[in-house]
Amino acid sequence: MAEETISEIFSEKGVATCVIVSVFLLWVALLIWTFGESDTATYAMNVFKCTGGALLSMALIGGGVVGRRKEKSVRVTLIVMGTIVLLALVSCIGISL
């Protein structure tokens, strides 16, 4: 039962939905960074940026690990790109805080 639930979350539609939501969160962070002028705006921008980056890396890595129907090269690419996003997110957290 748990395997079916995880397979549904990381299906092609699930991964696409997570990517779209995470890109939207990163876009909101960019808008807050562009128009925000206070410390609260900076903290809100960091929350949206970190949440979007974490969701994006989770979707890419999870889609690569769980997606058994995809070709091996596609799965490896998903995992590598998710890892790159995760490393970029971790390196930016220390800089922006």
C-alpha cells in the first residue's frame, strides 16, 4: 500500500505538478526580493526560496528513484539535476541568512 502511494506521488503527473508549484514558489520569492524593502520581506523571500528549492529537488530525485518505466538515462538525469538543485539550495542558505 505504501509503495503504491509513493508511486502515485512520484508519477509523471505528480513530478510535473511538484515542478510547477516549486517554480511558482521560486517566482514569488523573486517578486518579494524585487519589491520587498524590509527585513520581513527578506525572511519571507528565504522561506519561499527554500520551500520551492526543496520541493523541486524532492520531485526530481523522487521521480528518478521511483520512476521504473523511464529509461535509465532519464532517471539518472533527474537524480543529478535534483542533486544540483539541492546543493545550490544548501549553499545559498548560508549566504542568505
